[in-house]
Amino acid sequence: MRVKRLISIIMVLICATAIAFAGGSQESSETSASGRPVLRVAMECGYAPYNWTQPTDANGAVPIKDSPEYAYGYDVMMAKLIAEQIGYDLEIVRLDWDSLVPAVQSGTVDCAIAGQSITSDRLQMVDFTSPYYYASIVCLTNKDSQYASAQGVQDLRGATCTSQLATVWYDVCLPQIPDANILPAQESAPAMLVALNSGRCDIVCTDMPTAQAALTVYPNLTLLDFSDSDDNFEVSEEEINIGISVRKGNAELLNAINGVLETLTVDDFNRMMDEAISVQPLNQ
């Protein structure tokens, strides 16, 4: 009886060890038909020019998992480059903005390349690579708005405004506008732009690439850039540095991605972003 019991205990321990080994880390656990590991990258696929959804693979767009649609934009361009350089096949996973960090934390995806600022709050939940873009803060308003000639944040006094949910634009920048009428945050960047274009608000706050992309879609808008003014939005470097988030402790993937980013310059980032803006669909 003791021998049988000992054997049973050993078998249970072996099985438990095997399960723990197989499930202990979900990062890059999948392999493609080519036998290469798969880099599962999360993004909204609705945040042009960083990322968007389109019906075809034009310009090198990548299929979205469990969807007949394709993703492209700056983030996809960057994801393709990283996957190629580290020897992975690429899989794009479409998620809502608020689901990005939880998906990285749980290992559902390997990383998020989605225009995320490297904030101290996010660093408590995930690790970040070095920046893959540096985004300055700007505003958009209608050309016929009373705020169209604003030269600084103080000139936006009393404006009705909004921005995207859970962003530095909404949480940090809008409260700096004197007497601002801050509307509820919008679920996405496109929703934010629709709110402005429809007249529900006077201004929106965003980053330069998003604003530049918006101007190609909404020619009635104008950009307010206070970067050369003494009356600009006050933000920290962490809030305008855009990074790639990975699961905490996944040093292997973090170092691999950083190794690729180290080969790129700010000029490379800007060139890729300009290319993304030039091919974005007009409905994004």
C-alpha cells in the first residue's frame, strides 16, 4: 500500500510539474505553420495614424486575428520590423484601449504596440521598452471657432473640450485649461474627432501625429500647437514618450525589442510616421 501510494504521489507531482512548466509563461508560446514563434501584438486597430482597420492587405497590412479585416499604420509597420528582426511571425490582436494592459499582464498577448505613453502608473503594471516615438501635445478646433487663433493654454479659457479615455490628453492636459467645461472622455480617437467635428465641443486635445492625420480627414479643423510658447501644456517626458508594453519580468522579449529599437533614429520614427499618415484611410 505504501509503495502504491508513493507511486501515486510521484505521478501527481510529475503531472503537476509538467502542467506548471507548460503554463507558467504564455509569452510567445504559439508557433506558426512555418515553425517560427508568433509575436502576438495588441492594438486598437482604430487609432490612425498609429493603427487602423482596412478591408485589404494594401500597403503591407497584416490580417487581424479572428477577423476578415487587416490592420496597418505606424504601429503595424513597427511590429512587422520588430518581428522580422527577432525571427518571429506576426499576429495582430484587436482590443479596446482599456483591455491592452490587462491582456499584456495576463499573457493573452506578448506586447502592446498601440501609442501608449510610458507613464509611472502603467509601469506599475507592465514593463516598457525604450520609446519608439516621441509625441508632442497639441489641440484641434474648427477653423471658425473663437479659439482658432489661440496662442497658448490661457487663450482656451472656458472652452468645452474632451479627449480620449485614459490618456494624458484627458487626465493631465484638459484640467490645465482655465474654467474648462470638460465633457466625458471618448472611448476612442475617432469618437473624439467626431465629437469635435459635430460641434459637441470646441476643442480636443491629442498628440501631433493624431492631429496631423485628422487634418487630412477633416479639412475644416485647424491645429493649435503651443510648443514654442511659454504658455504650453505642462507634461512630463514620460507622458509624451511612447513605448511598447510587455509583461513584467519578460526580460527576454523586452531586451529583444529594445535591440531592434536601438538601431533606429528619431528621423526613422518620423519617416515611418509620415508614411503612415500618407496612406491612412479617410474613414479612420
